[in-house]
Amino acid sequence: MVHAVVATAWGGAEVIEVVEVPAVPPGPGEVVVAVRATAVSPFDVKRAAGLIGRDPAALPLRLGNELAGVVTAVGPDPTGFEGGRLAVGDAVLGQWLDGAQAEEVTVPANALLHKPPSLGFSEAAALLGSGTTAAHALAAVGLAEGDVLLVHGASGAVGGMVAQLARLGGASVIGTASPARHERLRAAGVTPVAYGPGLADRVRALAPGGVDAAVDTAGTDEALSVSLDLVAAPRRIVTLVNYGAAEAAGAQWIGPGGETERIRPAAREDLVRRAAAGGLAVPVAASFPLAEAPAAYALQAEGHAGGKILLLP
Ligand SMILES: NC(=O)c1ccc[n+]([C@@H]2O[C@H](COP(=O)([O-])OP(=O)(O)OC[C@H]3O[C@@H](n4cnc5c(N)ncnc54)[C@H](OP(=O)(O)O)[C@@H]3O)[C@@H](O)[C@H]2O)c1
């Protein structure tokens, strides 16, 4: 048996428990990973709350989808994401691995990449979910060198990645965040601005030449309406959250399905290379032992952690 995080009902941190589940031997194309670090993301909070689906048969619901760890057993033909075979002892990372919040998971080998030694297990577990989403968002708005990009939620896990990748792509970035995070944004080369009433005027003052594109990770009506005020072409605005309103206004949204399944996996190897080489910072806001999963969910639900939240089994 291994310990795993589950939602026992639909709700907040109070429904999160760490329970024993059977260990599963690896089948063809599968490997067993001893998890060293696994992320708790807003998506996990939404799943536990029943916002993604409410099938009673799914309870207790295993949670998590990003991890880094060490391969402890392999099934027949354990071909990894990069094409080579995985072996016992390999350090790996991966995303889209259902039930990743556990001491040990049995998962498809082809979802796992080798973890370079220079990338810590925590950074590795925190990298792919926000990194691939950020790469997708920038592709969606067609970011070009010299653009001025407005990032709503630049102090968050995804927004922080969007800002970094945009800067690496030669854009100037104005990022919204609560004032306590402004110094950190400035140090990362981002021009910070407080969200809240008057946001459009504050951004205009910071970007007299205009804003070319916007990425909304905050999901507020303010983020969308300010983006529509400031960006001439609505198609150069993308939201990760506020789907219906964005579509009605001619802006874009990105989420599960469609292009996501092509663009995000295609971004993985480049993100790993950049992070391992020190060219991409992976902000980890807080780490908890697996047994303290409810506290990690409570922090995530507040929406102001300032980076990824991890469980360390
Ligand atoms: N569609 C997709 O494919 C996809 C993929 C990944 C994530 N997401 C979604 O994207 C969102 C962000 O994810 P994340 O992991 O980056 O979350 P996060 O780390 O919690 O970041 C949240 C960000 O929102 C800011 N914020 C909080 N309240 C705000 C408000 N009232 N107005 C403006 N900004 C506010 C926070 O700023 P301060 O902390 O400075 O206050 C922070 O920068 C979540 O809803 C998540 O589910 C969607």
C-alpha cells in the first residue's frame, strides 16, 4: 500500500485526506515512480470542489498531475517521452499524470522526461504545468520581439512563467500583482502594476506607446475588460480562466483539448533544457509533507501563494 491524496467529497481543504491505496505493478509501457515532489495546482482545488465534474462514482478522487521522482520498477517497453527506454534509478519528471499526489505512482513511461541533475526535484515538479501553459498562451497571442505584453497575475505560477518566457522572447512585460510582490517582479525585469480600480489608466501611464497583447491568468472581469480597452486586436488577448466572456468579446481562451494536446507537449523539452541551464527560474512558494496536503490545498485556494505549491512525499 502507498499513501495518496484524495478528495473524499466535493469541497475545500476539509475534504482532502491522505489515505492508503494499493501499489500497482507496471504493465506494458508503464513504470513505477517514487515521487519526490508533486504540485498542488488551482486545477486540483477546482477538481476537489466539484467544478470540473461531480460524478459520485469518482469519489474518493485521486488528485494531482505533475511530479518529479525516481523510477523504481519498469514494465515491458518502458519508452520515455524523449524516445529512449527508462530504467530503474532514472530521475524523471512529468505532467498529465492522474493521481500524482502520492508516495508512488504507476504511470505511462511516455509521459516522463529525464530530469537533468542540475534541476532539483522540487523545481522539476513545478516546471511543466505552468511552463507549458505559458508557452501556449504566448503562442496564442503571437508574441513577437519588441511587443509590449500585459500579464494579469504576473506574481502567480503561470503568470510568472509567461512573464519570463516573454522577456526571453524580447518583449517588454507589464505585470499585475498585489503590491507586496512588486519588488520581486521588478527584479525579474517586469514592470509591476497593482490590479484593482484604475488599472487601465495605470497601465496607459506605464506604456504610452500602447499594449500589443495581453495574457490573463487572473480570470477577473477587470482583467478582460482592461485588456480589451488597451489591446487594439482582441485576438491578441488570451485568458486561461474567463472562457465565455473572452469568446463573446472576440478574444481567445486556452484550456483542455484541441491545440493544447499538441502545443504543450511540444514545449516540454525546451523548458527542461532552459530550467536546467539556469535560464528559467521556477518559483516554488511553499512545500508541505504529503501528510499536510489539506494545508497545501487551503493555501492554494486563497489564490495568492506567489508561485507553485508542492507536496514532498
Ligand atoms: N486554461 C488552462 O489551460 C490553465 C492552465 C493552468 C492554469 N490555469 C488557471 O490559471 C489560473 C492561474 O493559475 P496559477 O497556477 O498561476 O495560480 P496562482 O499561482 O494562484 O496565481 C494567481 C495570480 O492571480 C493574482 N490574483 C489573485 N487575485 C486577483 C484579483 N482579484 N485580481 C487580479 N489578480 C489576482 C495573484 O496575484 P497576487 O498573489 O499578487 O495577489 C497571482 O498572480 C487558475 O485559475 C488556473 O486554474 C488554466
